[in-house]
Amino acid sequence: MFPLVAVGKAIVLGSIAVALVVTVAAGCGSGSSPEVGAGPDGTPDPVLVAGRAVYVDRCSSCHDADGSGTGDGPRLNRGRLLQAYSDPAGAVAVVAEGRDRMPAFGGVLTADEIDAVLRYINEVL
């Protein structure tokens, strides 16, 4: 009978662990990053599409999918980035070189990728 109790406890603990992982994952982020809308020609701007891909891959884990910020990264959406860095060179420097808790991405992202993600943040988020 003892092995059945141990197995039962393992199943209950496993179920609790799965439920905890699902709950934590659901609480991280507010969903997906906004898609890039179609431009005047009926297709999305390829630079903004590339910027979204970089944002999803490199930025959303700290700044949230919609740019609303998390405990790890400040809010970037609703023009916040433009307010903080009216000169685009300042924002480029922060992404490339890092600052405070923001890691440097200059060795990871190309200049075109940095420009694309900053455009995505400023124009879509």
C-alpha cells in the first residue's frame, strides 16, 4: 500500500507543479506583441516587421509584449521611448551599449536591426 501512497503524492505534486508553471507563464507578459499593419501599398513595412521580430526575440521578456514594462524593464510603449530619447542616437546608444540593467546588444544585433526595433517601438507599440 505504501508505494501507491507515494505514487499518489508524486502525481499530486506533479499536478501542482504543472499548474504552477501554467499560472506563472500566463502571468508573464500581456499577450503578444502588436502586429505591423499594412501600409498604403497593402503590405506591412518590412523594416517594421523585422523590428517586431527583434522586439519579440530580444526585448519583450523585460519590457513586456506590448511594451508596458515589467519589473525588469521600463515601459516603452505609447511614445515613452521618444519622450525619453528625442534624439534617436541616444536610444541607439542605450540598445547598443547598454545602461544600468539594460544589457548591451551592439555585439548581438546589427545596426539595421537596432534601427528596425527602435522604429517598431516608436511607430507600433
